[in-house]
Amino acid sequence: MNEQIKALCCEYDIKFTTARFSILMVLKKASQPMNYEQIKEKMDSAMDKATFYRNIALFEEAGMVHKFEGDDRKWYFELSGKTHAHFICEQCHRIICMDVDFGEVEGEVKSIVLKGICKACQS
Amino acid sequence: MNEQIKALCCEYDIKFTTARFSILMVLKKASQPMNYEQIKEKMDSAMDKATFYRNIALFEEAGMVHKFEGDDRKWYFELSGKTHAHFICEQCHRIICMDVDFGEVEGEVKSIVLKGICKACQS
DNA sequence: TATTTTATGCAACTTAGTCGCAAAGGAGAT
DNA sequence: ATCTCCTTTGCGACTAAGTTGCATAAAATA
Ligand SMILES: [Mn+2]
Ligand SMILES: [Mn+2]
Ligand SMILES: [Zn+2]
Ligand SMILES: [Zn+2]
């Protein structure tokens, strides 16, 4: 795992530090987008939020991580992969990764967020 | 205009008040989604932000107004019409209303926001 | 008119994220 | 190893969009 994350940093031209490792470790293991609190909880060692957000900003700028706002006014992060959409349910607050096709969109899309009521909550 | 807004309130079962009129007046005239500051600026008479947000929450719940978060961590509002997407440019911060088709989406979609770099900023 | 309910304004509060600054860490030069 | 310079980190103070409590005002109901 350590090597994979080092490789990731290398690929995006970002210096490898322990703080960065901690964050990326959690994101790599994650199966869902996560917010600061959630990531912090999963980290082995504590980290100041200033450090966290500064590094996240770095990752984002490099295109390594994508973020979007959840229904709770918090930012959610995930490692960039194939661009896909997230559906956020206003009732159960679940975030559902989805694979929708938009056809042509002008410009470069970095995140797509749909909000509404999920199928489970509707019935 | 006054009558149209009264009718709108009536349709959504919302009592007509001067504060509500002020907000809806601005939203009806708007050609773009607007945030609190922008709406306030266009209003004839001043209004407290608590009143504003409380009424907006009411409109939202009734389904009369839709909101989404902009790139600046502010909420943007517009009168509900045909559900459509907004593209927000991370560089010029323009909000572009767009008419995309997603095909089937499970659940009830209330807002769709795409973020990225708009065509104008790309070149 | 008197009573009850709802809407508004003000000020204090909450909280995710930011910023300034000093200390810690790391890479290179001597 | 030691010195120097630059980057990263942690701490604490700060910012600002939106929220909440409470007193007053307006509107509905009797
Ligand atoms: Mn996802
Ligand atoms: Mn629009
Ligand atoms: Zn749901
Ligand atoms: Zn742009």
C-alpha cells in the first residue's frame, strides 16, 4: 500500500509526506466519498484540519482528488477515477455513486451532483 | 406582476406577505439563479436574512423554489420550472443553465449541478 | 374588540473551512 | 555534522453563510 501511494504522489508530482500518506491511505481504502470528520476518524494518527484542507487543496489542484458538497454543507472527497455522478438523498443523506451519461457537455466536467429523494425513500 | 405572484403563492398554498412578495418578485424577474446578497440588492425594501432564509425554506418545501450550492459556498435560488442542470465554472464562476438529458435516474431529482471549467475559460 | 396564531427583525450563535504565524522537518551546501 | 533555506505542520484566531431564540408586529379568528 505504501508503495502504491508513493507512486500516486509521484504520478501527480506531489511530494510524499506522512500527512499526505495518511489522507491518501484512507481515500484509497474508501468505497464511498468521505468528509473531513470521517477521514480523520479512519486515520492512524491525528491531523490538524488546516493541514488536512491544505493538502486536499493540493490534491485537488493536481487533479488527484475530486470534491463536492454534500447535503450537510460538508465537502466530500474521493480519489479521481472515471468521472461519474453522485446522487445525494435529502432524506436519508445517502450518497450514491452513479454511472449516468450526459451526452455532450461543453467544457471540462469535474463533478456532477444530483440531489433529490432516492428510490428507497420514495416508497 | 403583483397578481402573478399572488397566484403563485395561491398555487403552492403559501400565504401572501410583503416579505414573500419581495423575494418572489426578484426571482420572477431573474434570468439567472441568485444568492441571498444578489436578491437582497434587487429588493425594493430591506429584509432581514433570517426572514429571507425562513421564507426560502418555506418555498423550497412547497416545491416552488429550487436551490443549489454555488462554487462560493453560497446557496443559489431560482423558481422551479422544468428540472434542468447548472454548470458552474470554477474559474469564471459563471452559472450556466443547461438542458441535459440523463436518461433514467432512480428517484426524484431536484437539482443537478455540474462543476468544472467552462468552454470559454478552457481556451 | 379581545384572543390566538403567524410572520418579522434583531442579535447571538454555530460551524465548515481559512489564515497568520511560529515551530518542525528535510534537502542541499560547506 | 552543521548551517542555511525552503516546505510542511500545528495551533489558535478568524470568517461568513446560514440558524435559532426571543420579543414585537401583523394578521387571522372569534
Ligand atoms: Mn463516487
Ligand atoms: Mn437555471
Ligand atoms: Zn434516501
Ligand atoms: Zn468559465
